[in-house]
Amino acid sequence: FAMLLALPLPLVPIQILWVNLVTDGLPAMALGMDKPEGDVMKRKPRNVKEGIFARGLGWKVISRGFLIGLATLLAFIFVYHRDPNNLQYAQTVAFSTLVLAQLIHVFDCRSERSIFERNPFGNLYLIGAVLSSLLLMFVVIYYPPLQPIFKTVAVAPIDWLLIIGMSALPTFLLAGSLLTRKK
């Protein structure tokens, strides 16, 4: 979408690789340690002909993915237009938004229905994985020897309000959409 809008790339390849390795790997392993939802045995069994993306999962994947991408792009556009001469800063904000959005979204993946269905502290492995991923993100952004490698710069504290807001938007905007469906 950035290219269609004649904008520079919001992320550089090394940042995309880092996002794939750190925000997917650690939380995915921790999700594997998650206890099943409390009412899982009370639910009707799935139809054997039902696909894996049935019961709203396809919509959840597409909508969250689209909104995470859109939130990342909007954060980038906002910061880039504020100072077009500082592309690397706008890319760092986009990178931070994407990482944080995925780390928030991982809590939504714990339930078939909604992020509000489960205690966020019910899986300490997941909390540890998310905190580890956040720490690694801060190291890549604020540790000077890594900044040239990952093409990042230090983000001003005020811009973390934008990053946090845009990162939370995709998950919480649609959090209720699956609650209204039949359980």
C-alpha cells in the first residue's frame, strides 16, 4: 500500500526478518504451553467436513492482519509527513508499531472467541515470551551498536503514545466482533 501511495518503504528487509523471527517464534512456543479454554469440553464437536478457518477464524485472521498492516502504515504516514527528512525515524515507528501490534495480538490468539475470554496472566510462559520480545525490540531501537544494522533510531517518548495506540487498535477494534457470534 505504501508503494501505491508513492511513499517510501515503511520497513526495511532486516526489520521484517527480525519481526518474523522474534514476534512469531517466542510467543508461538509459549502459546503451545497454554492451557485449553475452560469450556472446551462443553462445546459441540466440530463437523469433520468443517475447514480449519470455519467458525469465524478466517475472518479473524484476515481482519486482524489487515488492520495490523493498516495501523503500521498509518503510524508510518503520520510520522513521515510530520518530518519527511527523517525517513529512518518513521520506519522505526512503523517497526515498533508492527512489533507491538503482533505482541498484543498474540493474547487474542489464546481464545477462539475474543481476547477478553481468557485471563491475560494465565500463561506465564506467554508473558515471559512477550516481555522478552519487547526487551529485544528496545535493544534494537535504543542500543547504538545495533541501530545501524537494523536501520533504527531512538524513538521519542511522546511517539510511544502513537505506537501503543495504533498497536492496540486492531485487536481491540474487532475484539467484540466474535463475541456476538454464536458460541
